[in-house]
Amino acid sequence: MKVLVGSGIIVIIALGAMLFLEPWAIGRAKALEGEGKSDEEITFLREAETMMPWSGGVAGRLDDALLRRIEQGLQADRLDVAARGFREAWPRMKARGKAQDERVLTLAVTTFARGSDRLRRQGRLDLAADFNDSLFAYAVRAPDPIHRHAALQAFTEGLNLRVQAGNPCAALARVEWAKRGLGGVVPGMDPSIEHSLEAQCARQRRLEAR
């Protein structure tokens, strides 16, 4: 009987601690947000989530903090921060079934479209094309046709950028990469684009072989 009573007390204490810890952790995270310490908030929430894997409140707060950091990077025109933050947040969003959420996909399109535009203006065409490919990979399966259209537009623009950079074979390789990833054709892409890239790549290889 004493053992049962003791076990009951332990359970009650544990439950009480659980009920106290979650609001304390969320309150602490809000305080860090209010102080503008987004990195510290994220670090704290990661540690709190490890301690409280059962806490949906902490997990949701961490999701929000990661996405807010991307938004802050965009607002400050720090596209490097936004892109790095998105690549960090994406695996988590995917694992939690949030990869296709409107907010996540909008951030993907905004971050990588703006990044590609900036790199293109700087003449860094291959890197700009890489950003376009990232946008495509994140949004090609989006439920919203607007996001899917943005993905296709980014992908074809990336192909054109690689051709402009003198790399038609690299552009053709990206088409093959996309088809492998999608298990077939690139939805919505004009087949003549691939045929044109095949011809340009073959011509480049003949010139290089001379």
C-alpha cells in the first residue's frame, strides 16, 4: 500500500511539473521575442522541446520562431539570413507535416525568388539558377496552383540562366534531375524546352571535342 501511495505521489508531482513547465517555457520564449533575441529564443525552445517532447505548445512556438526569423530576414533585406533560416526550418516543417502550409510555401517562394533576382543582377547566373531550383523543389508539389506556377516559372528561368552562363549541358542535367525527383515529366513544362537543351548540349560537346 505504501508503495502505491508513493508511486501516486510521484505521478502527481510529475504531472504538476509538466503543467508548470510548458507555460513557463512559452512565457520565457515570449520574453526573448519581445527583447528581439530571436536566435536565443530558438536555442531556448530547442532545449525546451528536448526536455518536453510531449509539449505541443513548445513545438508550435518553435515552428513559429523559425518562420519569424525568415520573415525578419526578408524585412531587413537579409536574403542570406532568410535562405539559411528556411533551409534550417524546412526539414522540421516536413517532418511535422507542415511543408505544404501556406505560410511556409509563401516564404519559400519569396525568399528564393528574391535571392535569385539579386544574384542574377550581380551576374552570378549559376548561383541564381541554384536558388530557382531550390524554389522549384520546395513548391512544385504545393496544393495551391499559384505556388506550383511559381515553381515552374522559377525552374524554366533557371534553365535559361544556365544557358546564358554558357552551360546548356548543366541545364539539361537539371531537367533530368527534376524528372527523376518527380518520377516522370516536369508538370507544365513545354517538351520543346528539353529538346532545345538536348540540341544545344550536343552542339557544345561537339565544339569541345574539336
